[in-house]
Amino acid sequence: MDIKEIKDPSFIKKLNKKELVELAKDIRSFLIDSVSKTGGHLSSNLGVVELTIALHYCFDAPKDRILFDVGHQSYVHKILTGRAGSFDSLRQFGGISGFQRRNESEYDCFEAGHSSTALSSALGMAIARDLNKDDYYVVPVVGDGALSSGLSLEALNQIGDLKSKMIIVFNDNNMSISRNVGALTKAFSSLRSAKSYVELKDNVKDYLITKKHGSEYIQTVKNLKNSIKSKIIKSGIFDEFNIDYLGPVDGHDIDALIKAFNAAREKDEPVVVHVITKKGKGYKYSEEDTCGKWHGVGKFNVENGEFLSRTPDNYKSYSRIVADRLAVLMEENQDIVAITPAMISGSALNNVFAGYPERSFDCGIAEDHALAFASGLALNGKRPFVSVYSSFLQRAYDQLNHDICRMDLPVVIGIDRASIVGEDGSSHQGVFDIGFLRPLPHMIICEGKDSCEIENLLELGFKTASPYALRYPRGSIEYKEFKREEIKVGTWEKLVNNDNEKAVIISYGNDVLKIRDDILNNDLPYDLINARFIKPIDEQMLLETAERGRPLFVYTNDMIKGGLGDSILECLNAHHITVPVYILGIDDVYVRHGEVSLVKESLNLDLKYLYKVIEENA
């Protein structure tokens, strides 16, 4: 069928088994073709095609609440709810989101770009339904990686206690982005290998009903059935939370899924439907991926699986620059330990983990644990490096504050994907970390202008006896041969020093060199300061600059509130210096998805706007 003609999921209920299988095949082909042109999350969505079809076959959205944890596995849901015609705009500026978005469709009852939030929210929906005396199903779809998070376990604990009716779809593919780790993963493995309890239960029930007085025996054998169930699934983790369990079910067998969901609908209390899926199902390059290469992709050639955008030979990703220097430092210093919360591939740490397996730790999707774990290492003479995305770091704020900064521990934090990240949108924009890190005593925050400065700042972090955060953005940069440079904590660098300057630009990060080139190439009468330390700031350089009376223009790609501009104003005010200060940054808004240059232009953060503001006010 023409996938773009789908208006809503109601048509699915009229299809027979053969037609449902054909629909799955058509959707899978559409996904591969569409994502190859726009980029996006491919493998996770290929793995849930039959699962999502079965969900919409058995439940009545939007009345019934279907929510995905994480929302990047909701592409099939978007297709079935009438948005296939907009897939050429997927993750593009002004187009549809790569996650569930409540303002995009009435079928999106929930939205999340981060893992492990769905169970808590689903319980809230279920309790609200019960209090309101409403009648609908709440169906969270949760991956096995998400269940390693403390938040998911906290939710399961209360779900098992309150017993409010909900159907938890446990989408088990043994992958989050790359292979899952930890004791829970091993526990789930034993469930995967169990004979299907749903199949056994249905066979017993069907047999008894066909016999005389069979319906009377069904209740009689309930205890026996539960005993058999316990033996089959070995009292799995869900039993420990007092939550009923159905499965495991083949996640690519639509008929089996429909039977399982219909059995779950009969329950008057929470039930887990354990679904085994294959991440990347139906596209060989995705199916064979074990390191996360096909989790989130750019544009690619469908026929040969080659990505169309390639990093030039003299360029490296920021993540790779940090990871490669980290590997060198780990060779030199046996006390350095690498930690990541489930982002080995995303943060380019594959070689670090391969080269130093005994000192490299993947904590799973558990950022709070990763930071507390680092504190214990630091308290006992080790020098932990925690690589974490900016937008994920906020999930461990208490540990940063209470367990690291309060004790002034020498933990180096690599804040990956800092500032505006682009297509992933509001949940992933790394624009808040400065604002929540800057108030923490002892915390040092820095960001380098180029590859060499980034590497030097990383080395400085391991020479510093305090909490130390090195920020770096998404994307790639020209790699320059590393040369060690003596940098002191809290020092800035004057890159352009004109004798007759009209204004002074203060900035940091990857825009600094662009601004420098614009000034030099166009003979602009501006000074430029590389504010590589956001905390502590270089008060001496700032005060000497301000005393000359020229207006200061602070340019950042992060939130204005709590950012570098606030630090500068606080310093000037403390020293009773009055000078015009103009701060360009992100106002009090969440940043939407889209290509970075278009997003920056929409926020009045492109460099042309900076120069316009200077000309109007200098």
C-alpha cells in the first residue's frame, strides 16, 4: 500500500494476518528509504515495526495511551498515525520531530528524548485514570537498556505496590545504542531463553474450555499454572516487583503479539509483556551492527550501506579528539579510569575500552550512578574521567553537587554534545550545563577553541585537584598536530588586539576562530578574547579590558541565564566598573530541532547578527 495515504490507525483492525505482514514489509521499506534521505534513528525503528502494528491493532489510540521510552523508536507510530507524508521533513528545521511531540499529534500523549522516564509517567496516567473513573489502557513501551536506570526500577517498585492496571511492553533486543551491560542484562537473558509462558497458558486454557466442565477447572488449576509459570521463567525480576509477566513473545510475529496483548488486556493489574525483537530488523547493515553505528545515522546509500557524508581526512570529531588524547593519558597514568553511562560509541570511546578494559566502565543508562561511582574512585586515589552528553549530565546533578563538588574531588567530566546539537531537538540541546554547573563551589568549567587547545585542557584537568568539566560540541573540526601548551586554570587568551578597537567580543568554543578570521579578513575594528574558562573567569584580563571603556559583546551558544555573561556582569559590578555589556545567547526558550546553522539564525545567534548588533551599539 501507499504508506503516505495512511490517515489514522483505524484501518489496521480491518486487515487479516497476511495483510498485516505485508503492511509491516511496506513500512520497513518506507523507513529505510526515508531515513536514508533525511538521517535519523534507523535501527531502533526497524526493530519495532510489527510490535507497533500490533499495538495499534489491539488498542484504540489516542483514547488508549501508547508511550515510547525512548521516543526515538516512535517512527512507526508516527507513520500509522498519519504523518508519513511529512517524513521528508523528519528532524529538519520546521519539520516533524524525531521523537513523540504532544504539539505534533493527538496520538503523542507523552514526549521524551531521554531514557527511563516512561514507567513513572505511565503510572501517573494510570492513577489519574483511576481517580477520574475513566476507562482506557496505558501502554508504555520500554527497552531493556532503559530498565537498568534507577528511575525505571523506582517506578516498577511502586507499580507493583499500587497495582493500577497498565500493560508494560518490555521491548528486549539486548541493545540500547550498543550492547547492554550489567547484571540485569544477564537476568533478562534467562527470560529470553524461557519457553513462551503465553503460549503455554493459552494452550492449557484452550484445552480446558473444550472439555466438559472445563471452565470450572480453569480456576482450580490457577495455582498449578502459576507454579508452572514460576518454574518456566525462574521467578524473573518482574515477579520480584510483584508484577505479572507474559512472554517471551516473538516481536516480529504479529499474530503472537496480538494474542499476547489480548491476554494482557484481560488483566486487572499491571502486567509485563516481554517482546523479543531484533534491532535493525530487515536491513542487513543495521542487523549486523553491534557497536551502534546504525542507531542514529546521517544520509546513506540504501544499496551499499555507505554514508553519504564523510569526515575529511584532516578532520576529527570532537569526541574522537578527546577520546584519543584520553587513551594517551591512560597509557601514561595508570590511575586514570574511563567511565560512560551507555555511550561508548557515541562518545568515541571504543578504542579506550578495547585498550584498557580493566580501567574502562560502562555503567549502563545510569548517569547518577556513573557520577557517584566516580566519586568513590576519586576518594581512593584514582583519576576518573566521565564522558557524558550535556543533556544527560543534568540527570546526575545531585551527585555532581553532593558527591563530587561538596567533597572537592578531582573528577574530570567530558561534557560531550555541548551547546546547540541540531536535529535531535529540545530534549538533546546541550545548552543548560553551564547554568547548573556554575553555582557549584570548586567546579571548573572550560571549552577549547580548536583541537590542540581541547587536548591541552584535557591534560590540565588531570593535573587539577578539583572537579573539572571540559565541554565540547557535536560535530567535527580540523585536527591540528598536538603541541603541549602551558595553560593555567582561569586564564583567557586575547586573540585579536587592535589599537583603535570600537568593541570587544568575548566568546568561547568553536566560534572563536570564525570570529577571529572575520575580524582579520575584513579589517574589523574589534578586539577578541577567547574566554576558554567559563569558571573561574579571568578577572584580571576582564577588568583591564573593561577599564578602557569600550563596549563588551559576550557571544555564546548557550543559555543567557546563568551563563558567561552573568559571570562578567557579576565581576564588573563587584569592582564598581560601569561599561556597556551586550549578551548574545539563547533566551528563555527551549531550542527546537533542525540543522545547526538554521537553528542559530532563528535564535539571532548567527555571526552576521552579532556584527549587526556591534555596529548598531558600538
